[in-house]
Amino acid sequence: MENKNKIWLPPLAPRDKKWTKIYKKFQGQARTDWMGFSGKTLWDWLSLLGVFLIPIVIAAATIWFSAQQSEISSQTSERQYQTDLQVAKDQQQENALQTYLGRISDLLLNSKLRESKSGDEVRIIARALTLITLSQLNGVRKGKIVRFLKDAGLIEIQNSNDPNLSHTYDIQGIATDSPVISLTYADLSNADLSKSNFNGAIMTHTNLSHTLLLDIDLSYAELGGANLFGADLTRAELNGCHLNNTNLSLAGLTGANLFEADLSNANLTNADLEYADLTNTALNGANMTTANMINVNLSAAGLHNTNLTGANMIGANLEYASLSSANLRYAFLKNAKVTMKQLIETKSLQGAIMPNGTKHP
């Protein structure tokens, strides 16, 4: 049965058999022989690939290295540019400082600046030079100018250390009995005035934001309306200082002496007053929201209508202090020296932590 299903083909002629063998050989080997790949080992193939890949790798590495060198060169140039720019700026500021000191010295020696009166042309020129120069300098050089003016007696008035002395002011807020050079509205931001004596200096409405005033003596100084935002006044001598309407938000006043100072209507939000002495200090109408007042001395202080919301007053001394209409909502009064009679006079004690540690409803 099987033989019936097979198709009979005539046998190949001898010549056809010969060509069949050649064809099979061509299928298996002829192509590789003609291309020269017959009998190649793995290493032969790797060598062959290397011949093509090495130039490509070298070219890619060269391009990458050139790009890296270009980037490094660019960064070096930028750093050098910034350094040169800073050097030029520093030199420019130093020239401005020396020019200013020379001009003021000339006005003192040759134009009788010290003997001049309010409104005299020489004073107007000296103040203009001062305000312009201060706006161009960094904190260290600003400090040098202020110290120079203080040492020369040009920024305070006679008898300015008299606590009973009062001043009258013109329409620009400058005292009519102003010092030779008024620093009213001057830009002293970021200035380094630490460890200096500026008692009696007139700096009303002066910008002293972020100023370093560490261990400074500003006793009886006039700073009403000044901007002392974020200023460092740690251990500063501010007794009798006029700081009414002053911005002292975020200022550091740790251990500062503010005995009998005037801080009425001042902004002291988030200020650090830990261990500060505010005995007999006027704080009427001041904003002391969330201020740090741990162990602060507020004995006999005036706190009428003062906003003390959220203030930390743990261990504070409030003996004889006036708290009438003061806002003590959510204030921390644990271990504070204060009587219930004083607390009854406050505007609000809602949520406050009382001296005995209980929470007021």
C-alpha cells in the first residue's frame, strides 16, 4: 500500500547528480568561503569588531573629554569673573568710604561743620553725603562711618543723656534740635555696630534691620520709628532709650537692659526677650505676639492694651506691672510672678496657661 502512495521519479542522469552535489555544497559553505568568514573563531570575530569599534570609541572619548574641558574652563572663567567682580565692588566701596571720610573731615576743618546751625548749607551737604554713602556700603563699612560720626560728636545733641530732655520735630521727622548730622531715615541695615557706645544718638526712623548690635550702649538714644527688624541686640544697653513705634519684630534682645525704655506701640512680634530687664519700661499698645519672654523682668512695666497673645512668659516677673486691657490669650504664664488682681484687669485670658500650670477656659 505504501508503494502506491509514492510518486515515481525517474533517476537522475549522472550529469544532474553532479550539479546537485555542487548546489548543496554552495548552500552550506560557498557563501562563507566567498566572504572570507569560513572557519572564524570567537577571538577572530572579537578582533574584527575591535577594528571597527576602537576608532568609534576613541572619537566618542575625544568628544566627551573636549566637552568636559570646555565645561571646566567655563566654570573657572565664571569663578574668576565673580572674584574679579567682588574685588572691584570691594575696592569701589573702600574708595567711597575713604572719599566720604575725606569730605566730612574737610567740612569739619575748613567749613566749620561742627559749629553750624540747623538748616545751614554745610549741614545739608554733610547729611546728603552721609545718606548716599551709607546706601552704597556693606555692613562693616557702615559701622565704621557711624563710629566715626559718633566719635566726632556729630550724631548726638548736647545733654542728650538727660532722660527728661524732649525734642520737637519738623515735618520730615527730624528733630529741630537735631545733631550736626542726622541719621533719620538712614540705611544702616546689616551694619555691624557691636560693642560700641551710641548713648544719646539720634536715629529716629533709621533702617537698622538685621543690624548687629551685640553689647551696644544705646542708653537714652532716640530710635523712635526706627526699623530694627531682625536686629541682634543681645545684652544691649537700651535703658531710657526711645523705641516707641519701632519695628523690633524677630529682634534678638536676650539679656538686654531696657530699664525705663519707651517701647510704646512698638512691634515686638516673635522677638526674643529672654532674661531681658524691662523694669519700668513703657510697653503700652505694643504688639508682643508670640514673643519669647522667659524669665523676663517686667516689674512695674506699663502693659496697658499690650498684645501678648501666645507670648511665652514662663517665670516672668510681673510684680506691680499694669496689665489693664492687655491681651493674654494663649499666653504661657507658668511660674510667673503675677497676682490674680492683675490678671482680672486683662482683656482676655482665653486658653492661657496660668501660673499654677492650669489652662484658663
